[in-house]
Amino acid sequence: MNRAAGPAQALPKGEGITIAGVSKRFGAIVGVDHVDLDVRAGEFLSLLGPSGSGKTTLLMMLAGFETPSSGTIAVGSRDLTHVPPNKRGIGMVFQRYALFPHMSVAQNIAFPLKMRGIGKAEAEPLVEQALARVRLEGYGGRMPAQLSGGQQQRVAVARALVFQPPVLLMDEPLGALDKKLREELQIEIKTLHESLGITIIYVTHDQEEALTMSDRIAIMDKGRIQQLGSPVALYHEPENDFVADFIGKMNFLPGTITGQDGERIAIDVSGQRVSVERSQCGGRPHLAIGQAVRIAARPEGIALTDESGDAIRVAVETSIFLGSHRTLVARTADGAQLQVQLPSAKQDAGLEPRGTAFLRLDPGALRVFAAEA
Amino acid sequence: MADTTAAGDRSLAGQLSRRASLALALPLVLLLGLAFLVPVAKLLAGSVFAPHPTAEHWWRIVQEPIFLRILMRTVQTAAIVTVLAFLLGYPVALVMSRQGGRSAVLVAACVLIPLWTSVLVRSYAWIVLLQRTGVVNSMLLKWGLIDQPLRLIYTEGAVIVAMTHVLLPYMILPIFSSLRSIPPELDRAARNLGAGAWTSFIAVTLPLSLPGVYAGAIMVFILSLGFYVTPALVGGPQNLTLATLIGQQTTDLLNWPFSGALAGLLLVVTLGLVAVFRRVLSFGKSM
């Protein structure tokens, strides 16, 4: 293909999305509950949550397949709340490819062009370009059924991008593929996103996928956005225990506040006294001396110690060697189970099952939440 | 069970040995052979050996134009009934395929209960509706729309309407099942890519449901060609179809050799038209 000869194709520019006070009720069930979300132009934003969290319903409202019960949705400066799906000009990739089985790959990709009244002669080079973009040159004449799952999804991506939409919606696009292919396509989608400057809303229930691909992630549960932030912020500064638990591995320990001043809070956690900054509190836990709180600590934020004073005494349950590190599973006197990530060493450091060990939390890496009611 | 095929094959046929499957099919094969093939063969043979080899009966069909006219009318009626059943049945199948829960059951019942009702009952129902003093005529008279009762029963129109009604489920069910097998996100994808609801239907849903349309059309067409009960009751003696003609020849005139020739003609025409049908529509199978 001679790209230099053709007219230079203007790269589609991403547009921002404004979701304001959007709710969706199905009878008595609230699918999406007062969601406000501003997506920046050109951003890769993931909607991450367990099934039934409302992330797919929100995406369906963006695509126009569901109408919000209240609230508004705008892309760029256009209010799309009541615009039918075919007038939105938003690209979409479905979980199960949704290629038209009675049309060839080229016909599938040409479909949105045909719908826009673009003639055959004009459409052909665009289809070629779209195929090249997903590394499927020469596959135009095949039928979808003749392609592998990964190839089919690449065709679906090409079809969704060929009409240069400012926004691309992706509904668990890699959910039906095996792990290796998934990782391959993750990189491909990420590369496409960077080269096109398009805004992508990516729905997934796979936190790893969301963490590796997104600029920002909106974590959803019970129809609400629980937290919106960068992968780093979500991992290190979860605002509530749902987010803390949902992203990565997290240990929860009971603690009691023993003192506080304007900046710091002193907490007793199963025998270790830690001092944390007020900014480490997620949500707004009630802070008073004697108040019970819930402490969240990542496996890598806990270390073994030899001293028995000012440390958490645990009963070792098992220790698993994982190559680059070792995971120690232990239980505190309160009955809380902990997973601790230890550096990999040749020696086992005397961690015998049913033995006793002492652990120390890294106070700077803790999060403090209100105790469960 | 020595013959069990690959472990992935979970169909019943895969679990039974070849011999066991054949043994299970044997009763039906015997019944068909004795109660269907033998009489048909005898009937057909009777048309050319009666008792000596003769082409007399077949020759009569060609010679007397009335019989070819009846044949043409039979084919024409079957074609009209097929087209009407498609036009009426497709929307019903579409509605059925897009319903969920309670309303799906309701629509399905509306289609299936007539199917479970005897053809005889449904044909007599049309007589009740269409006869001189029937429901339709008395309504029209009462509303002052007509002065004289219309002649509705024993017309070709009555045959077509009644046959379409009786055969409609055979059109609806295959279309329904092929519509149901189309993933709903295909319509969504088409809408998302810029197609309006109607365009999406024409470009995606309709082409993908064609296998069901072909199956339904072939079924209705074949059944119409040989349909006896409804044309006999609603059409009366003036509107003979090939099947009612054969009935007349066997039961009233006891002319078995000639009805054998007519039956042979119907069989040949049916098989021939089905073959043409399949050939013309075979492009649809390439999907």
C-alpha cells in the first residue's frame, strides 16, 4: 500500500465526555446511581468493577442502547442523552466481536462507511488502511468465520475505527480470548490509542488489564463510582475498603486509635504501634481515642522482624516460594489472616508451619478506614 | 459401546454403537416401508400396468387440458399461500424472537395452539365464518355494507385464506428459530456503526434469518401442493386441486390407475420444484 500517494488522512482527534448525574433504574433496581464522570479528550479510561456494578449499563447509555432515567451525557459539546445510537458517531467494540457473519471482512469494515454514504471507490483505500492498522493486510476477502478469535476482534477494532470516531467504547473486548492473546492485544490497543489520540472507554472486570492499560480507572460498585484515579493512586491510596480490596492483594487488620494531634494519628494494630498521617485515612472515619478502625496493608508493605517488641505476633500457616519472592500466610492473635510478600532467599528464614513470627507494618504504606459497622 | 467416537462427541448417537442406532431406527423404517413405500409403489405401478403396460392414463392427463389446468392452479395456489404465509408469518416470528418471559410464552401459545388443533376443526371454522349465512356475511349485512350475502365459501380466495391460516405455524417456527440464533449484539453493532433500525434489519437481521425463511417456505409450499382437507372442505368441488382431484378419482370414481398417474404427477412436480427451489436458493447456504 502506498500511503504517500493518497491524501494524508487526518488523525481522528479524541473528544472529552461529560457524564452528569446519570442514573438508570430498571423498575425497582438501580443499575447506575447518580454517576458524574468527566473523561478528558484522548484519555484511556477504564470502568472496572464486579459484574452487576453498573459499568456495562453506563457503557450502554454512552452507546445509546439504554436511555438514562435522569442526567445527561455529552461528547465534546454535543448533548447525546437522547440521540439514537446510529447518530452518535461513537465507535464500539463488543465482547463477542459482533462481526456480521454474512459479510466478508472488507464488507464488515466498509459497513460504517456505506452507512455514511461514502462510495465504493472512496471506501476501498480506507478499508485497506484500517486493515493495515490492525496488521491484517490481505484478509479483506475472508469471511469472519475463517478467522481466529483474536483476528476477529482486530477486525472489529478496525471496523469501529474506520469512520474516525472521536470516542471508542470497548465492552470487555478481550474477555473471550486466552491469556497470551489477551496480553498481545492489550499492547496493540494501547499502541493504537497512543497513535490515534482517540478517547477510549474500556469496560473490564479484570483489574490487571485495567491497571496496565488505563490513564485513569473508575472503580464501580453498586451503580456508583467508588473511586476515580490513576492506577498508582488507586493502588496506593484507595479511598474506601471496597477499592482497597478490589485492586491488588490487600490485608485488613483491626486497629484502635490511641492518640492524635493535628497531623498524625497513633494506632495500635495487634501489638504494633504505628503513627500515620491524616491523609492516609480513606473516606472519613470517626477519629477519637479508643475508636476501632480498619487498617489496610499491602503484602509488600509488611516485613519480618526479629524483635518481639512493637511488632505483630503471628502464627505461621504456610510459606509459598514463588521465585522472585515468597508469600507468607500467617494469622494474628485476632484471627485476621495476613499475606506477606517477603524477599526471595535461599534460606527459609525459619518459617515453619505452626511456628511463630513477628511482623512489622510500614506505617507510610498503610490506609485507615472506618471499622465495619 | 465399542464404537464410541471421540470423547468430545456428547450426542446420543456418539454413545450408541452403529448397530444399536440402526436397531432403534428399524421399527420406523419397517413401518414406512410397509405402510408408505409399498402402497405408493403399487399405486404408481397401477398407473402403467393396468394390467398390461399402458401409457393411457398418463396420456389422458396431457390430452385433457382440465388436468393440466388443475395442476397449474395447484402450483399457483401453493405459491400464493407460501408468499402470504411469509408476509404474515415473518413479523410474528420477529415479535416472538424479541420477547422475553411471559409475553414470549403468550405469543408462542398463539402460534402453537392452532398448530395443535385439528386441521379439520380449523377448516370447519372457516366454513362457519365464510358460508352464506356465516359470521362474515351476517356482520356485513347487519352493518349495511352489502344487500346480498357475498359468495365467500367455495371460492379460490377461501381456499387460499384458509390454507394460509392452517399452514402459518410451519412458516413462523423455522423463521423464529433462525431469528433466535442471531446474536442480539449484531443489531446493536449495526446501529452503532450508523444504521437506522430499518437499515439494520434489512442489512443484518433479514439476511441472517434467510435459512429459516427457506426452510419455512419449502415446508409450506410442499404441504400446500398436496394439501387435501382444507381445499376439499372450503374449496368445494368447483375448486379442485390436484390432491382433491386424486381424492375424487379414488373415493368417488374408483379410478385407481388414473389417480396413480395423478399422484405420480404430483410427486414428480413436487420433487422437481423442491429441486429448483434448492438450486435457486443455494447461494444462501454459502454464508
